[in-house]
Amino acid sequence: MNLNSEAEKSVSPIKRALLALDDMQAKLDAIEYAKKEPIAIIGMGCRFPGGADNPEAFWQLLRDGVDAITEVPPERWDIEKYYDPDPDTPGKICTRKGGFLAQVDAFNPEFFGISAREAVSMDPQQRLLLEVSWEALENASQPPENLYNSSTGVFIGIYLNDYSKVMSAVGDPTQIDAFSAIGNSLAVAAGRLSYTLGLKGPTMAIDTSCSSSLVTVHLACQSLRLGESHLALAGGVGLNLMPDTSIALSKSRMLNPNGRCQTFDAAANGFVKGEGCGVIVLKRLSDALADKDNILAVIRGSAINHNGRSSSLIAPNGPSQQAVIRQALENGGVEPNQLDYVEVQGTGTSVGEPIELAALGTVFGNRPQDQPLVIGSVKTNIGHLEPASGVASLIKVALALQHGEIPPHLHFQQPNPYVNWDELPVKVPTKLIPWPAGKRLAGVNAFGFSGTNAFVVLEAAPVSEPITKSIERPMHLLTLSAKTDEALVQLAERYEKHLTANPDLDLGDICFTANSGRSHFQHRLSVVASSSAELCEKLATFCTGREAGVFQAKATVPPKIAFLFTDRGSQSFKIGHQLYQTQPEFRQAFDRCNEILHPYLEQSLLEILYSEPETNLPFNEIAYYQPALFTLQYALFQLWKSWGIEPTAVMGYGVGEYVAACVAGVFSLEDGLKLLMESVSREFERIAKQVIYSQPRIALVSSVTGELITTQVATPEYWCYLVRQPVSFATSMDTLAQQGYEILVEVGFADKRSQPLSKTEKVCLTSLHSEKDEWQQLLESLATLYVRGAKVNWLNFDRHYLRQRIQLPTYPWQRKRYWFGDGNYTNRKVESFSQNNGQSSMVKFLGQLNIKQLIEQLEIKKELSQEELNLLPGLFELLTKQYQPQTEVSQSKAASMQQINPKLLTATDIQAWLVVQIAKELGVKPEEINVRVPFDSYGLDSVLAIGIASAGKQFLGLDVSPLLLVHYPTIESLSQHLAKQLEASESEMFEL
């Protein structure tokens, strides 16, 4: 409020004071609301026992009442060795059961830019977090690259690391490398997520034992409300790779020998351990609504506290649990009797269960007997996931709110006699029950043996207003992409299965979600379809390897695109009519041209083009034909531009050159149309001199000279010259080819009589064609542009249509085994060479890889026997040809090390050595190395750079800095640089 304004000075002091108070109150209300603003859950990802590898599969498991507990897999530990039903037996576990994930040894490191060598040293919990977090972001339609450098927070619950024990159990400290420390740090589990995705919000790993992941949700909500984060990832992870913790829990009588969580049951005697990972994506509700996100559920309030000095460090505390529940309800502005359901901690321990139920009874006891509080625990399905248990419970409740059903609670036969059930207004659902529509509210409770308690209040997502679809385009374009061809086919299979299982999904929503809500990788597929059935059929055909009428290519870098504006039009009416009806950018540009032309034409272009043919309007007259052709091409250009497809060069001939010059900024739309109206008039020169010209903003190729033009085109003389000269089309096309333009888009009309635009191998596309539906031709050209690497603005592509983000399949990981101690990815040693040749003394030289020392010893010939000298050609071959098939090494060099002159050591030789060394550092085979691919694509970081630089210094005798790998980011460029350095150095010391 500006009290100095003239209008306010005339207001009485009392009224001004009241206005100021109102203004202050509004600001205070906004601050108070921000402190308690609801938080939207817009995405979820999970990996839970029983094959629940995504939220949909998890819901099916819950809904069907599946018990996912199994016997301990043999790859974890030998259960026969460790099992004993007596919990007091030293070194033994009283149960054979648990909830386990499959293939925790497998990972797709290349996807995240991580080397194979580093992957081996990474705690599988970190790997799992990377994959599940990516899936959660895809589920939320949040392309990770859009979050780069954003204030996105990361809050991860984690407290055990069995993988470090696996590494210790191997008993070979020589396999411990620089990645072992960061790979097994709990803090790095969260930090690696932010590093990999480029997130700059608050990032932390939280350890409050069993309440860890629910605490992360509370902290993430607070961070969002404070404005520290605009988006947040929250969740937890836990894996059981070693028997140690189970032995300890067995001794403390926390594990149930029955191998089940029999929560609330008289037979409850502890819990069964489970494992898994869950991550949710959070955003302030107001932002989620504004961004039209797919809201899965809403967090109304949350709270955390500690038991303090209670009866025991690890025992639950009733008053503290009551307090945290009441605080969460207050924070969310919710009354206790408004909750329908509470997902309890429910570990089934003899101490914890009665305390938790008593706390719930105290807080929620004042409710009608006919409206009992429904309670249940996901631990009866999947076991106790410890640091991931809270987020598993929360995801269960969010899914139940979504589907309007409460899943059955398992293993409840006889109520626990230590609980006063008659005085508790609670109900345990032993079968699937409906959750009536309305204001559905629920709670999630968690406490840990650290003494930290957490409670979260959830509400069903706000009901969306029914969407009335606007005028819709008749066809749609789906894009899919992956980092490998194999993954692309698997992704297409996932989509085909998902769409077959959900035939009622709106095709526009499917394509919008896939196009705008996913990252776009190099291996690309695009499909044009008019129905979901057609889309499914094309995807199914593609997956079988048959011709499917789809578009597929590998996009390396965005292509150089040129636009061609022609003098070619259609003799038919209604050209562009579909676009005029369904695409506002086209319509607005068309109407603008029509408005400018109004003083020059007797009849409107709208009437001429989009009226019935029998009206005999003068479409074929040049006074109408040329403006109509200009208008159509200009409107098409604006349509392409709105989709993000913009050229870096344009050319045109005839009418098209005026459009090309106009979009290049040579003159205004008004002046361009004025020139074209007058181009056959004797007044043309006078009109041309009145036009205001500018130099083109993008490259412009002349149709007359066939050359790139700048200053010439910004003169009236050029345009006067233009109307009198023939078109040099072939020369113009050659100029574009010489400038490296890979794709030519004809922004106009083609028919069956049209000649190919180019005889080169370049991609030539057209916008409209007489033999195809307008949208079909346009989308097929857009599909080709996409798979060739063009960056499309998919949000703008659909911004005029009422779209909804929906849940679609996530990325298909290409996993392989990476495990410490396998020996496949550790530093490769060279004993195999010595064993093959029976000469252990060669190990020293192969290990050193020090050319200077080798040559000095060759010169002295004191330490090598004749037999060893005979093996030297094999050594040189090992360093070059054998481990780098792509690198050709002269046979004379491989013939004998005795004849080597280090002055002749070339970039090819150095490149061969670098390939072997980098392959060793990365833990891959040398033949997998591409010398032209940047180092960072292999996951080569500073740690590996230091290792390579150190070895390079030894090998070449040069001062090699790790920074060289930044300045020369490929093996090829680094080799060439080092060769020049070697040539300039004191190479005399290498002479024999």
C-alpha cells in the first residue's frame, strides 16, 4: 500500500489506518498459510518384496492380500548355516524368512554416467535410490533435465550398510579403491542423487532407525513450506545383504520365529525383516494445481518428536506418540474424528504393539461406535523395511486414497489379549473394504528404536472438475526414447502392454504425458496414430521387428535445420482448413495476414480458401493466389515455431522468398505483403523504396544468386532485381548442403507431381501434401524431426488442448551384475600374460608399463635374458594391437622392442596405451572403449582422472595433469596433445 499516492492522501487518517491493518492482516494470513500449506504428492516410485517394482504392482499386491515373505535366498547367506529356532544360540538367527528383492546385485551404471569400476564399489542401496528416484520423477512427469540447477531438495532415510560388510568379508584389501569410501557413505546416498541430477536444494541422509523415511517426509514438507525447495524427493532405502543384523535382532527377541508380522494377533511375537526402497515427489499444493500436475494425494500435516528420558532407550513411549499425533493433526488443521484410517507402525512386538494401540485409542477414542477407526499395517505383506518402512506405509495409504479401497490386513486370526479391544473404537480389515467417497483422511504412524516418532496426515487428492474436451486434432504423436536400442524396444513393449491393459486412456493424454514428462535420449521412436488401438498395433508390430510404419533413428546432436518457402500451391480449396480449425497459432497468423490484406483485396482470403468450391471465388487469380500462398506458408512457419522447430537458415523462391525474408526479419509482415501485391506492378520500384529493411537475423540464401546474403537483401535494389531474374534453385540447395544443413523442411504444400527437393542424402520434409490428411503429413514430418534429434517444445505442442498427466510405464533398466569380489571389474592384472608365456619375470614390466625404464634396460641388457628378450614383441602387442583392435600399429614396431625409437612414439601408440589404461580404470574391456566419445560418458570422474594422469606420467615421463582430461575430453584428442608434448620434451633420453 502506497500511502504517498494522491488518492490515498484524501482518505481520512482513520480509514487509512484501517486499510493498513487489513493489509497487514492479509500478509500475516499468507505467512500463516504458508507455514501449514498442504503438500501434494505428485509422483511415487518403489521397489518392494513380492515383485512390487512400481506403485501399480504394489497396489495389486496389497489389494490381493499377498504375503511376500519368502525363505532367505541362497545368494544372501546360507540359511542352513545360520538358522536355529532357539534365539539364544550364539551366531544364529531364529527365523528362515524375510522380505527380499530380486537382483540387488544388478545395476545400469552407464545410464547414470557411472563407470563399471565405480559401480562395483557402490552400496547397492545407492544404486537402488538412483533407479527408484528416476522412476518417481518419471511418474511425476518431471523430466530430470528440467530440474538441473533447481532448488529441488533430497531427503533420504537410510541407516544400515551391509555392503561394506560384504567388502570386508572378501578379505582382500587390495581390491579396495578410491570409490569404496564414497560408495559406502550413507551421506553420499542422498548426495549422489543431487549430484547426478544436478539438484541444488537441501540434501541430507536421515537416520532415526525405523522412523527414518517418515521423518524425511516431514522435513521435505517443511523445506517446501519455508521456500528452501520448490520440489522435493523424500523416501528411504534398506537392504539386508548380511546376517549380522538379523543375528542381533534375534538375540533381542525382536524377530518372530514364525517369519511373519502378525500385527494385532495373539500370536504376534516380533517382526520379520524386509527390504526395499520408496521415493515420493512433493510440491506445494498451490504450485501443483497451477502446474496441472497429477496429484496422487495431499499431505495435510506432519510432526516429529522424541521419547526423551523414557523407560528405555529402545522402548516406545505412549505419551510421546500421543503428542506427535496431536501435533500433526493440529498442523494440518484436522480433527481426530475426521480420520478414517491409520497405517500403524505395527511391528508385532510384545512391548510396542499395546503401547501404540493405546496411544491411538487416547487420541482417536472420542468417536461413534458405528464409525470405528480402521487400522492396518503393510508389514504383514512385506515385512519390516526399517529405514524404508515409513515411506512404504505412506505409499500404501496414498494408493488406497486414490483407489477408494482399504487393502486387507494379513495374519489377524485371534486379537492380541494384551489389548483392550472393547474400549478401542478400531476395526482391523481382514478383507478388501471400500473407502466411501468424500473427504478421505488418513494417518501414517512410525517410531524407531532411536526414540524418534513421526506422524503424517494424508488426504485424498482434490477432485478435478470434469474436463470438456475442446476441438481436438484428429491424430496424435507419441515419442519414446532410450539410451540403447534394446531399452527402446523394451520401453515400446511396456507401453503396448500398458495401453492394452488400459484401453480407455485418452490418446491425447497418453502422448502429452510421454512427450512432455520424460527425458529424451539418443535412441528414438515416434508413432503417429489416430486411436489408442492403432497406436498399440503399431507398437506391437515394431516390437516384433517387422515394418510398423513408425519413425526410428539415433539422434546424436541437434541437426541443422533449414526452411524452404516455395512458389508451389494447391489448386484445391480448404488447404490448411484443419489447421485453421484446430491450431490457434496457425489461425492467429492467418487472420493477421488476412487483416493486413483487407485493403488490397475485394474478398477475404478466409472466404476464398475456406468456402465451398461452387461459389467460384477467384482463387486462381494471381492477385489472390500469391497472397494466399504467402499467408499459408507464414501461418505454417508460426506453427512450426510454436512447437520449437526453428531454422537457422531459410531460403525461398517466387512467393516463398518474400516469406523467407519476412521470417528472417528483413522486413515486416506488412511490408512483405505490400511488396508481394505490387510485385507485378509498374509501381513496384516506388513501393520497394518505401519499405524499411534490416539485415537478416538468420542465414538467408538467395534464390537468384544461390548464395548466403546479408547486406544485399536489405536494399530495394535487390528486390527490384529479384523480380526480373530466373531462380537458381540447384545452386541454392548446394549452398545449404555445403553449410552442413542436414534437414530441409518445405514450409508449404506438395503433391504427387512435386519433384524431390534434393538429390542429396539430406532429409527433405514437407508440411502439407495433397494425398495425405493435413495433420498426418505435419505429424509425420514432426516425427522425423524428433527422431533425428530436433528439440521439440512438447508443452507448447499441446498447450491449447485440455490435457491431463497420467501414469505411464517408466524406463526399462539394462542391468548387469556388479559385485565386489567378483574380480571382473577390479584392477585388471597382467598375470595372464606371464602365465601364458611361462615367464613370471615379465609381470614386473607389464605392471610398470614404463617405457623409459624398459628402454633403459634394453640399452643396458643386464636384467633381461635372451628368452625374455624374445617375449618383448608380445609385450608391445599387449600394449597396442591386442587391446585396441580399432588402432592400427605398424608391424615393424610390433616386431621387436629392441628396434623402438621413442622419438617415433606417435599419437596412435599413446592412444593404444590410453585405451588399455582407461579400460582398466573403468573396469571394462578395451574393445568397449570408443576413442572419440567424451570421458564423462564413461563415468570418468576426478578420481579416475587422477589415476590415469599418474599412470600417464609414469608411462611417458611427462608431467601429466588430471585437468588435461577436461581440456582434451576424448582419448583421441588427449593422445594427439600428449604426442606433441612428447615431441617437444627432452626426447633425447629415449634414444638408444
